[in-house]
Amino acid sequence: MTQHPLASAINEWYAENARDLPWRRDGFSAWGVLVSEFMLQQTPVTRVIPHLERWLERWPTPRDLAAVPAGEAVRAWANLGYPRRALWLHRAAEQITEVHGGVVPRDVESLLALTGVGDYTARAVAVFAYGDRHPVVDTNTRRVIARTVHGQGEPSPPSASRDLRDMDALLPDDDIEARTFNAAAMELGAVVCLARSPRCAECPVRKLCRWVAAGAPAYTGPRKPVQKRYEGSDRHVRGLIMAELRAADVPVSTAEIAQLWPEAAQRDRALAGLVTDGLAVETESGYVLP
């Protein structure tokens, strides 16, 4: 059975260089994989690991999480950011408990039906928890493919159909090798094929890389919009309010919230957004977690 030379070289490198991460260990549960994928969305690995370990110690199964109020999930989310992920994960745990008997489903369509699970997460769970053969594409994978296959210094803006097609063209036929390559391509992008300072001298596929062969030209194609600065943004103010709600055992009054940020219009907008998103609930005495 033949394999694309890129896949073979990257898998060989991964066998010797893969980081020891909890979700890669034998016996790690499908629920653990799902939780890790929720947490890893827009949050670095080093910040996720301690939160993940505490989370799974407290709620080792979907049924355990579904049995507590959603606010407990939001409180435990702490400073991981984007706390709506905690609400979505709690709702997904309820759905897994109610619809799937407490077992994380295996097929992509059932996974996609869970709250907060998109195409990437569904495929990641099917592959990394159950070993099924699907292409899985994250930001790191896209960068590796952009450079090695397309000779571009950066990937073009995301396109699900194009990105999956590119990865599928490299994916080994064997289920085990395919699962390994999905993880290995991500790993290569995370630790070697870096966005700003790629370590090309250490790369196992530098001789196969079209970008290196072209002299590593600067990228001139379309780019994703640059994210707005966090400091002073509505996200920042939302985070301040959420931190106060998580730390409180009683409702937080409007007066207390007013002390968190001086600009009233922005503060009110942030608070209203949290209420709309279901992350804060207004009571007669003030605001609480759901």
C-alpha cells in the first residue's frame, strides 16, 4: 500500500517527536477528547491542560456534567476565554445523555448535531477518539499544506471544501496511519512549521517543501481579517463582568458591575450581550451565572 511521501515522512517524524499530551494517551475517553477539542478552540495547549485535567476529574462523563446547572460549567471554565463554549459543552453533555445514552457518538453527522460542535470538532472526535478515517484540518495543518503543497508562505483564508480536499489527497488509506497523519500534520505546524519563525532546518519534509524550494517567498495572497485588540474591547469588558460573576456566591448588583469599567455605554452593551448569550441572568438582586 503506497502512501504520499509527505505523509510518510511526517508520520515517521511524529513517531519520534510527538509531545506527550493527555488526549494522545492510550485509554483517554471519547468524552475527554470532546472536552479537549472544545477547550482548544482559540486557547493554547499549555493553558488547556490543567483546566482539562480538573474538568475531567470533576465531570468524568457527559452524564456527570449534565447533572449540574450550566452555571457550574461556566464557573469552572475560569479564564479559558470565550465562555460560551462552556454553555455549549454543557448543552452537548445533556444531548449526549438524553439522546445517546451518555456515550459520545461516533459518526460525524451525530456529532455535528451536538451544540457547539462544528465540522472540525466532529471530525476530530471521530478520528482521535474512535480511529475512523476522515481528514481533519486545523490552522496548523492548513499552514503545513500551504507551504509544502502549494508553495505559499501562509494559507489562504479558510475554505472547508478546499481544505478538506487538500488534506484528503495526502491522507493514507490505512485508518491507523490516517489517524496518525491527522495528528502529525497538526504537530508539525505547532512546533516546527511555525507561522512567524518556521524552523525549516529541523523540518522532516524540507526537501519535499515547495515553499522552501521556491526560496521561501513572502506571502502576497488574501489574508484573514486581523482580530481587534483585546485590551479595551467589548470582549475585555465582558471578561471583567464574567470574572466577577464567577467569583461571587450571591447576585452581583448593577452598582458593583458599574465599578468594573468606567465607560457606561460599553459596559451596558457588554452586560446586555452576556444576558442575550445566556451567560448572565438578571434577578431582582442583580446578575448571576445561569
